[in-house]
Amino acid sequence: MSSTFNILIVGALFCVLMLLVLTSLLRSGLPGIREWCLANVLACIALVLYAFGRELTPLIAYEMANGVYAAASAAMLAGFRRYHGKSTMRAVLGAAVVLVMAAIALFHYRFDSYAMRTVVVAVFQGTISLAIAMTIVRGRSDWRSHYPSLFTIGMAAVITLGHGIRSVIYLSHPGEVTSLLQPSPLNLLFVSAGTFVLPVLTFGAVMLVHDTMLARAVLAANRDFLTGAWTRRAFFDHAEREMLRARRMGRHMSLLLLDVDHFKKINDTYGHAVGDLVLIDLVKRAANVVRAVDYFARVGGEEFAVLLPETSREAAAVVAVRMRAIVAQSATDKGRSKSAVPAYTISIGVSSVRGFESLQDLMRRADAALYAAKAMGRNRAVSEVEAEA
């Protein structure tokens, strides 16, 4: 067995290995995985056909093998496009694969030239790799972390460059290599590099999938399952960091503590399912008031906290008044839409950071202001200054 044969078989086994890894990720439901699985199945078949090329008929060894490998690369690109929410361009990629097979046939039966067949394959594969890199670059707004994307872009760029160099060399020295299985140093170099192209791109794809799954797991751990607000644990972690930043930079920071008035009565009257709808509705309404930099969290059964960075006590009081008002509109909205959510109100306590106090002190004063709001009749926002007066 030649060295080239061994390289191709090892490459096929790597494709099988990457296929097994991808199969284990199918249950994540992430887009692109099925296309990447198909790419590795096709690549494995193509590499085996390449390896046994001398024992196969010319049609299978040339047109079929190259066509299957081109289809594998097209499926790889389709997977990256689907992963980034773009169309798979199935018709365009299918037509491109057919053109590759036609060009291979042209330089096999009409103008027999191994060099030109190699250039056709290299140009196609290089274009596919470049398209993969561009797809990831254009989807950079969706990057969760940079390393998996930059790794895949870098590998795709190197592959594109390698195919370009291969085309130039084979065009410059058309008679130096005459067969894929020829054990010359130059041929071994390019076969070795080309055999592991799809496994390397698949490795990049697996890294992207793993990154997305990790981000989802972190989000699920930090988000309240019912309302979608941040959890109590996530809130305290974030609030501690913001407290340190506010102290270090001498900036304002305020806190709102709020809860639903007479929530127990809502549950007793309408049932807990309706009570859940009230909490969900509250979070949706609050989203119209809080900023992207604010941190809205569920810290208790019907109690929520809103951390307001870069916000003075006066500005926080304005936010609290707006939030109370938009929630109070639930009575009017129910009359208009006959919503399943009953009319409800909230009470809010407002406090702001003082010097080098702890987060617990900040929350204690906000809680006292919230208690004062309830003592004053509920459905109101009270600042710590009013509560202390």
C-alpha cells in the first residue's frame, strides 16, 4: 500500500470520527449539524473512492469521486450558512457541483490533464472555504465568544490560500504530478493537507456548536424559567460587580425593589396559573421602561429588583413612576382586550448607593422604601428619602 493510500484512508477515518461527534450533538437542535453530518459522510465516501482509484473504473475514480467530494464541501458550506441563519443555496451549490463534474470530465475525456483536473478541484474547494470564512465574518453580530469563529475563519483562510498555491504550482509544472496516488513529495504534501480539510472545518463547526450550547446553558441557569427575568443569583453576582465599578469610578447607581400588590389575593381568586400570567405580564411591561444596561431580576415569588447603573436617585424615581404607571394601565388594557390577566398594580421602593456601603445596605433601604409604599396604600413609588422622613 502506498503512502498516499494510507493518508486517504486515515482521512476517511477522521471523517467517521467527526461524524460520530456531530451525531452526538444532533439532539441540541442547532441548525447546520445535519448538513455537517452529510458533509462528513460524503467526504468519507469520496476519500475511499480516491484511495481505491486504481481498482475502480475511470468514471468512478475521476468523475464520481470528485463529484462526491465537491458535494461534501458544498454541504459543509450549507451547514455554516444554516448555522448563521442564512439560506443553504441548495440550487446554486448543486449546480456548482455539477459544473465541477463536467469540468473533470472535460479534462479527462477531451483534454486528458491531471493538472487541470487538480486546478478545477482546487479552485472549487478554495472558493467554498472562502465562502465559509465570509459567512462567519458576516455573522459576527451573533458571535458569543471570538475564539471558535476566529479559529474557523483562520483555518478556512489557510485552506483557501493552500488551494491557490496548489493551483499555481500545478499550472506551472503540469507534468510533475500525473496521479493522485503518485508517491512524490509534492503530491504527498498536498494530499495530506487536502485530506484533512473537511475534518478541520468540522472541528471548527463543533467548536461553534459547543459555544452556543454553553451560552444557552448559562442563559438557562441565569434566567427565571417563568418570566424570563434574571434570577436572584445572577442579579446578586451582577450587582456586586456593578457596586465595585460604581465605587471605583465614583458613579451613581440606584436600585428599585418592587412587588405585585395583593398577589396572594390574585392567586386565591383566579388561581396560580393566572398569578403566573400576572408575573409574566409585569416583566413584559417593565421591558418598555428599563434600558439595555439595566438589570431586571426576579428575586422572590412576586418580588423583582431593577439595578440602574449610572442613575441618580432622582432619575431612578422617574423610572419608578413610569414603571408604576405602565403597570397600572393593566386595568385599562384588560377592558379593551378582554385579557386573561386581571388588573393589578405594583409598589416600588427606590434607593441609591451611598459612599462605600454594601449591596445589602442598598437593598435594605430599598426594601424599607417598598414597605413604606405599601403602608401608604400601595400602587405607588416611594424613595428612601420619603421613607426616612
